[in-house]
Amino acid sequence: MRTIFFRSLALAVATLAVTSAAAGEEPASRLLNNMEVGQLMARAEPADHVRLSDHFSALGDWHTAQVNRHKSMSEHFLGNPNRNLPTGMSMHCNRLADLHAQSATAARQLAGSHETLSSATTAAPPDHRALYEYFLTVATGYSAEAKERAALAQVYRGTRLAQVALHHDRLGVLARESAKEATAAAVMHKDLADVAK
């Protein structure tokens, strides 16, 4: 049974590596870091919106690849009767696929918005009040994800799957850092909205 587990695990890792390499090469060059996105949004020139549209389109493609990857992993766990926890892992993979699908949709909506803004002949000043509310919503979502990750880590801690707890701890830290950045962006746009009054 142990041999089958390791073979299945090796197959899953190999599939993941090939899928990540195939899906991650081209979009990665189109992706921007947080600082570049902030600079482009601050300038808000039509060319900047073209670059942001391309960034969010690539981000949507990446999330779509993750949806396919997690669905494939979910089917793999259900298709292997030798697993002790096929249903739980399958549900976990399906949940991640759903989250990536939501992220892909949001990224594509942002790409469309920036594409529309890039075609505008005169760039309108940014609506800082709307951006404040957007980043506040994003920060709330990341905070909720951090709490959920902490709860999941606690569930796995002390079990045979203690490594999964470490994974959720790491994702919780990333979510808390993202919430901090989104909160800082919200505060900045709130201040700019107050100045514009």
C-alpha cells in the first residue's frame, strides 16, 4: 500500500510540475509585481491601462490553469480507492478550484475595465472613493481567508497530516500580508478622496 501511495504521489507531483511549467512560462512574463501595479495605477495613462489590462488578463489565465490543475487533482483523489482520505482531499481540491475560478473572473473583469480605460481619449481622474471601497473589500476578504487558514491549520495540527497545517499556516501569513497591503491602499485612496473634495 505504501508503494502505491508513493507512486501516486510521484505521479501527482510530476503532473503538477509539467502543468505548472507549461502554464506558468508565458503568463509569468506578463505579470507585474505589486509596486509596478501601484505605479501604473498612479500614473493612469492610456498606455498604463494597456499594461494593466495585459497583467490582469495573464493573472486570469494563471488562475484558470490553477482551476484545471485542482480539478485534475480532485479527480485523481477520487479515482484512487487505495487512499484513506479521498473524499476530504477531493473536497479540498474542489474548494481551491472554486476560489481560483472566482479569482480568474475578478482578474478578467479588471482586465476589461483597464482595456476600456486605455481606449479613452482623455483619462478621467481616478475615483478614489470607489478604489477605497474596493481595497477595503479586498482587505476584508484576505482577513477572512487568513482566519479560515488558521482554523484549517488547527484542524490538521496533531494529526497524521500535520504538514497540511504548516501549508495552511503559510497561506494564512500570505493572506494577512495581503490584507495589510490592501488596507494600506484603501487608506491611501481614502486620503486622496478627502483631498479631492
